[in-house]
Amino acid sequence: MNAPAPAGVTEEAVEVSRGGVTLRGSLFVPRGARGPVPVVVMIAGSGPTDRDGNSSLGLRSDAYRLLAEALAERQIATLRFDKRGVGESSAAFDVARLTIDDLVADVGALLPKVQDRTRFSKLTVLGHSEGGLVALLLAKAARADAIVLVASAGRPLRSVLRGQLASKVDAATLAEVDRLLADISAGRPVERVPSGLETIFNPAIAAYLRSEIDLDPVPL
């Protein structure tokens, strides 16, 4: 259950459906604003991270909500949403067929909610971590006045994962990581995953990893 909106903020429930998936979110609009206000659309980071910046894996920071509240105090509206399969958004999709393009299209389906120029002026898309890559891909197809990348990677996922794991596993396991990364990139089955790495290299999300693993954010 979401906490009530803070004083001085009107909260509007947002809901859109595409491809059998229903996305739900919260639009914070500064109360008593004169004329159209700027609006920021927030895209969450990787994993089951909800509209507030919290995760079922144990993270509870309310970071996105706190940022939305701070922006409202500065007369800036925000749209935060639960990614598909997270929070109040539906999970009626085949995870094995999910790609990063689906997440990009999800955000694109939400944008019309904040493109009413009688209510909103400049549109900024803010992506946190993996959400930054989604924001960059979205910018190829949808217009935004600005993009903000918060702690987003400057290298392809392949390099990021290998760099993160290199300091945590032994040489033999790192060699297996290299094999798995190569297999994912080449479209081969994900097999023989070392103990402790099952969440990262889950065969069920191989298509998603493949869609993202070699994307370079720099040219984007």
C-alpha cells in the first residue's frame, strides 16, 4: 500500500496497458501551480525495483519517492511507475521472451500521460542505473526535452558484470563467467551456471540478458 501524498501535492493514479500488461504508477503534481509545470518521468533500476525505489530483494530506500517529493516542493511534477511484474503492475507476460525493448516500449506507452501541454511544460526522462540505458534507447523513438542519467553505466553490461564479479570470485569461476557471457552474446543456451551465480545467469532471463549485454551506452 502506497503512503499518502505529502502536503502540497496532488497524487493521480496512472494506468496504461500494452501487450496484455498493465502498468501502474503515481503522478505527483504540485498543488496550486500556476500554468504548465515541468515534469520528470522516473525509470527504475534493474531487478524488482518499484516506483518508490524499493525492491523485494531487500532494498528499502524510498529514494524515488523522496526525490519526487523534493521536486514537487520546487514546482516540478513527477511520474513514477512500477515496472512490469513489479508492485502493482501486472506480470502477465512470458519472462523468457522479455527483452530490454519491451521496457523501452512500456515507458513510451506512459509518456502520453505527461504530454498534455496545458498541464506540463518541459519533459525530462530520468533513468537510474539500468533505467538510464532504457532512457537512452527511448530517446531514439520518443521526444524528451532532457535526459538525466543517475548512476548509469558507461560500459556495456558484459563489461560491467565481469568487472563486478572479477573481485568476488576465483579464477576458475571467472573463466566460467567469461564462458557464460560469450554464450549469452552468441545466443547459445545458458548452462552449467556456477553456484552462487544462479540469479545473475538465470536461464529464464537469457533473452533479456542477450538483448542488453553488448549495448554500448556511449554512442547511444
